[in-house]
Amino acid sequence: MTNPMGKKIGVLLSGRGSNFEALADSVAAGRIPDAEISMVISNREDAAGLLRAAERRIPARVIPSKGVEREAYDRLVVAALNEARVDLVCLAGFMRLLSPYFVAAFRRRILNIHPSLLPAFPGLEAQRQALDYGVKFSGCTVHFVDETLDAGPIVVQAIVPVKSGDTEETLAARILTEEHRIYTEAVRLVLSGKFRIEDRRVLPPAEANQEEHLNVPLTGRAKSR
Ligand code: GRF
């Protein structure tokens, strides 16, 4: 699109697509420099995110997953991502586990966003899990994807307070605001290449001024009570 030499992002989604929209807005506004979203893929044809992609004239495809075995499905998706020359895959509400085949095809080039402070509350209904557990703070996490659910190296996290009157919906909305902010921060950092991974810690490059990297405010506008 705008910059044929830039990095290409592929977004996988299954539903609403607000994180995809946040990334698309950040690319358009230059907050993620030298990048474009070159492909959106949904496993569901009724995903609202597909409409959002069409509005933005971003190429989008439905690859239906129903009844397709996991690795066979992932081979189709990986082929589509490669065809679109994708450098970085961003999962944005993609409701499927990736097979080892997929993870190996894009090793350290797949990010996911999860609505809790991992490793707390992995899996489905993370906001419900946080409320039921009674935590006073929750948040969101952008992490690299590996073979284990919601468990790869953490790139960026943000904290939000859990308020006494919260419902799943109010907590989810507060977290979502932070999701949109930190997904951009994480994608910008990863595409810049200015990081290294030691064991499972995402760190500034060895030679870098430590102050300049991973310097993402933890809480944004969120205030504790
Ligand atoms: C977000 O809460 C994200 O953290 C989780 O699924 C939800 C997707 O929302 N993985 P959206 O489709 O990006 O609006």
C-alpha cells in the first residue's frame, strides 16, 4: 500500500476486530512506522473485523476452519500469509490454538494480545476469571506465541484497576482501552528489531542505552482507586 519496502503485518481475527482497527489506525497515523497491514484473515465469515478491513481497503480473506483438522488448517493460513509476504503475524481475537507447524513457520514472528496480566488467567473469559478470583488489578499482555497457550515471552503489559462495582463488561472495556494502546507499542518494538530474548525475557539490545527501550508507561491513563 503506502510503502512497498516496509514491513508487512498479517492480522488473524475471528470477531469484532477492535485490536485490528487500533493497529490499522496506528499504521495510518505513523505510530507504527514503515509498515502496512497486507492481509487480514478470519476463520469466520461473519467476523465484524472483515467489514472493518473492507472499509479500510485492506485485503481480507475468510479461510473457514469448521471441520478442518488443525494442522491442515494452519497450512492454508501460513500459505496465505506467505503469499502476502507477511513479516509479522498479529493475533487479534483469533479464537484458535496454533499448531506447532504454524509456530515454526513464523517463529518469534507471531504476537498475541490477551486480556489479563499473564501468567494469571490464561485461556477463555480472562476478565471473568479475574473478577471471580477477586484480584484488585488486572490488565493485558502482548506476548510472542509459542506452542503453549498464552505462554510465550512477554513484550508489553499494562495494568488496570478492578473496581468494586465492576461487571465483566465494565472491566473488559477498561482493559480494552489499554489493549489498543499496548498492541501498537509491542508491534512497533518488534518491527524495529530493537530487542533480544534471553530465556523468556524480552530485553533491550545488549548495546542499547537501557533507558531508551521498552520504556512503555505501565498504566497509561488508568488510575488506581
Ligand atoms: C480482546 O480482548 C483480546 O485481548 C482477546 O480477544 C479480544 C478481541 O477483541 N484475545 P477484538 O476482536 O480485537 O475487538
